[in-house]
Amino acid sequence: MQITCPHCGNVYEIDREAIGHTVRCEACGLEFRAANPNLAPCPDCFALISKRAAVCPQCGAPLQGAPAGGNVPVANNTPEEEIFVGHPAAIYFLLELVVGFFFSFILIGIPLLICTIINIYCTHYTVTTKRVIVKTGWLNKKQVEIWIKDMRGVSLHQDLWQRIIGTGSVAIGTAATAGTEIQMQGLKNAQQVVDKINNLRVS
């Protein structure tokens, strides 16, 4: 098997049994750890995987530039499709909107109205066949996403007010954390969103 010295760039043959062990370069005499040239670290979990893989077998992350026909599950090769795109429902911010409108005649409520409207339309919730994505912010943008395969659980919360106005909040966590990583607040038809996510988890 051919390896390349990281110090001088010399390429030469070594026995397969030497892979993973410290060897001495025949050209420069410096030692280095012989690595399998057919393996590369996954950009997501850093596990060493085949360069021919299209999807990391450890964490399932898709690998850019992977050749077609790699040894991966067929489901991982399917294109990513959006199944839900939405914003928080305006009625979820009814109190802020009413207060802002009521005090707008003395200009105090106008900033509250503007901030509330910006918050609604600059908060994007997206569920695809592979990820759940939350984008927030107007000037300072933030994006948080979770791979469907990494989800530990999905929970729906509706207090009395949300049940009255027909909204709900969805919380999602992964096995990597003990808490919640994504919150989608003020969703219309929140139960349907939860059902869609759960269907993806078992499919």
C-alpha cells in the first residue's frame, strides 16, 4: 500500500500491517503515523471512513463530492424535500399586537408593533425529509438545525392560551444533549407538524 510522508512528501510502499503504526520515512528519516490513504475523516463526526462513501456510516451525514454508487443505504441517496415551511402564527403575539396598536397614537406602541412583525416574518421553521431547521433574526441571523436521524424526542406544548387560539410549541432534542435544541413556538396546526416529524423518524 502506498503512503505519503507528511514531512517531505515522499511516496513509497509499506505493508498493510504497518497501517496505524509509527513508521520512519525512507527519505527524510522522520517518524510519522501511517494512515490508510483510502480513509478520510467525516466533516461532521470526524470518524475515519472510506473516501468512496456518499454518507458517513457513523453519523449518517452526507459527504460532498462522493461518487455515485457508493456503498450507502438507498434512503440516504434520496433528494432532500421540504414537507413544512412556516412562521409563528400572528395570533400567538396577539397581546403584543394589541398593546402596540393601542398605544400607537402616542408613538410608544409603534416600535413594539414593528419589532413584533419583524420577529414573526424573520422566524422561519422548515421541516425536510432529513432535517428540522429554525432560522431567526433580521440583522443578526441565526440558524439551528437537527438531522432527523439524530432526534431523541419531539414534544408538543400547549398552555391554556395556546389551546384557545389554536397554536402550539414544538420542542426537539437529540441524544447528544439532555435538553431541547430546537423550539418552534406559536405554530398553527402544531400537532400535524409533530406527526410529520414522527413519521420521518420511523420511515
